[in-house]
Amino acid sequence: MKRKKLKITPLDIIISAVILGAVVYIIFRVKVGLNYKWNWSIIPQYLWRYDQESGRWVANMLMLGVFNTIRLSVWGTILATVFGTAMGLCRVSKSIFFRLVGRSYVELIRNMPPLVLIFIFYFFLSNQIMPILNIHDLFCSRSDGTQHVCQILFAPPVYFSAFISAVISLAIFEGAYITEIVRAGIQSVDKGQWEASYALGLSKWHQMRYIILPQAMQRILPPLAGQFISLIKDSAIVSVISIQELTFQGMELMAATYLTFEVWITITVLYLILTLSLSLAVGRFEIYMRRSEA
């Protein structure tokens, strides 16, 4: 198939000129109207710094925030997928009880502000459940190697309880949306597929595992990718419980340096790198799945 050549129209030129003019005007207003002095030279040292003791470059405030955001997003995505898949199966179950459980979960969580959910889990889970389970002492009693691995995968001991609360809160909130994505994907599979698999003598579990879910997966992958990207952006809200993710580090750095625009523009770029990377990876995976089917 011959690719069509991109044609630049006068409307494209006009729109580009308007956007460029708006950017120039905003920069001018910041520079002249606010009497703001730009200082980009100080930003790189808050991304990476040279450690004299170890003799190597190490992550500084903003990159540490990026790594914490990635940890939150990865664990939140895993748990949200588990919650969403389980509740999605409940939503399409023949059992009235399971359908009621799935529907109640979706309606309750989707109509609750995420900030309220985070505070509920933070004050209840961190202050009530964690001390009973003695998680902090158990974490600190491990060997140095184990603590180092746990710190890489999760968070330092002092922030461990808050980190777990943040992950669970994000997972439960995003899981409600994944539930509806999974439900819609399963219900979009043609009814004849169910009937054909039943005629072959497959059990309900084997029908779902080998026939329905593989077909539904390709259909739900694009909206799932959008939800995972949304989770990365929504992770910024856990800064209210002092999780040192990217937004929290940005607020700390802005308060220390007063470089408002430089800091938040840098943070915007870092978030874009995370979300666009995930979007491209999912796009590649979609192409791979289509080639596999072909």
C-alpha cells in the first residue's frame, strides 16, 4: 500500500503560527510582566549530581521523584489490574451476588473523590493496621541486603506504611475503571463464541481462559493503556500524604529555589516522557498481537 504524502495546508500554517505566537507572548509576559528571571542552569544539578565519596553520578531530588513515581505506578498498575479483572468477572457473572458486589464496587469508588479515598486509607491503614501487623519492625529487622532490595522495590522504612497506603488507594480507585473496561471487553465478544466453546464441552473457566479473554484482550488493550497512563498522572495526588514522588519533590524544590516555571516545566517534561514511553510500548504490543493473530 502506497503511503499518502503529508500535505501542509494554509490552515496548518495559520494554526502553527497562532500556537507559536501564544508561546512567545506567554514567555514575554512572564519575563516582562512578572519581572521573572529565568535560570535553567541550576535545574540539571537537581536531576543528577556527582557524589564525591562514591566517585559517580547519582540521582538527585527530581530523578528520585521519578523513580518513586515509577514504583507507585508499577505496583498500582499490578494491583489495579488484579482488582479490575476480578471485579470485571464479577460484573459478567451469572450469580446475582457477584454482580451486586462488582456493581457496588464500581459505583462506590467511581463516585468518590480520590483524595478522600487516599486519606481514608492513609489514616486507617497506616495508623491502625500497620502498627498491629508490626510491619515497620519486621521491615527493619531484616538483613541489610533485604532492606536494600525492599527499598529499591518499595520505599525506605520510614515511608513504607505511607507507600503501601498510597499504592492500595491508587489501585482501588483505578481498578473501578478497569472493571468497566474488562466488562465491556468480555461482553463485546460475539455470543456465538460462548456457544461454540460450550458445544466443545469446555467448562466455564476454560471458555473464559482459552476462548473469551484472548479475544477480549486485544479490544481492551487500548483503553487499558489509557487507564495505566492515567494512573501515572493520578499518582501525583499522593503527594498530600508526603510520598516523595515527582510532584512532591517539585514542590519542595520550588519552595527552596523559587524557580517556579523552570521546575514545573521540567516536571511536565518528565511526566510526558513516562506517559509517552508507555503509550509507545503499548502501541508496539498491539502491533505484535495483530501479527500473531495473522
